[in-house]
Amino acid sequence: MLRFIQLLPAVPPSGDYSLRDLPGIGRRVDVLCRDLAACFEWGPTDWPLSQLEFSALFNDQVLLTFQTPNERMPIGERGWAMVVKNALQGNPPNYVRVTEGNLESLIREINQPSRSQLWVLHEEGRHFKDCKIRVSGTQNSFMLGDYRGFDSRAEELVSKHGLPRISLGKTSYLSSHCVASVISKFERMVK
């Protein structure tokens, strides 16, 4: 299983945003929508969709977890934005799970080194090729910040739990490109 976790501290968990201006009115929910498209639409070529999961933590209160869309997959930012909005407003499709949660409990649940490793994607981390990543027998999860990176609370919890920072390079990339790049690297690691 390959999982991505997007932290969205500024996006309200109410789903009360207009689909006309996702970057402005939606407080950058467009970032999440591009990441979902990268994860389930255009990112994977060989990696099975059933082995992908994407979670989004809104305002350290509400967690949306996306798994393989069984029904018609949304297309593009607006399609994903409608799915997110409906899920936050209590009408999620069957491939989206809505739960209460916060970052600390999420870290505790996911970061179980014997069976699951949580990595923090950060341009100043250790380069991906220099990290010992187990592909089989473990679940790898990658935490992404929003368009500004990680807020001070997230940074504090990353330090407190000693989470390893992993880098795709010294350049700061769009999170959607990070998602696609990680999937591509995993596809090459299993060939």
C-alpha cells in the first residue's frame, strides 16, 4: 500500500466553498484536487489503483480518506472538488471515508515501523535514493504540506515523533508532482 497524507490547515472542514474560485474562496482546496488527480488519474501507470490511498486532514479536525474509486472517477480539479465538497457536507461517495481526527493521532496510527513507515516530503530532507525504503511487507505513507509547506504545529509534531524527512530534490515542487513522482519511483522499484 502506498498512501499520501495532505495537511490542509487553512481549508475549513465545512465544505462551504464555491466551485467557481477554488484557489481563492476554497482556501486552496485546488491543491488537494490536483493531488487527487495525480494519485488516481494521471500519476500511476503500472502501480495498481487498489494499492493507493490518499488522506486529507482539514483544519486538524476532519479526515477524508480516498481509496480506489469504484464508481465513475472524477475528472479534473472541478470534478474532485465536487467530491470533496459533498463528502465534507455529509454525502461522500462509497470510496471516501469521513472521520474526525487530528495530526497527532494520525501519526500514531500510521507510523508503526515494523509494518508501516511515515515519511515527510520536504526539499531539505534526505534524498529519496539515499533512504532505505522497503516496498514489500510494509506500507509507506508520505506526508505533504499545503501550498505554503508545513505550519508550526505540524513541524512540532514531525520533530516530536522523529519522522524522517525525505526529498525528491532541492527544488520545491507542486505537491501533485510529488505524488506522481513518488508513485513513479515505486513503480520502478518493483520492476
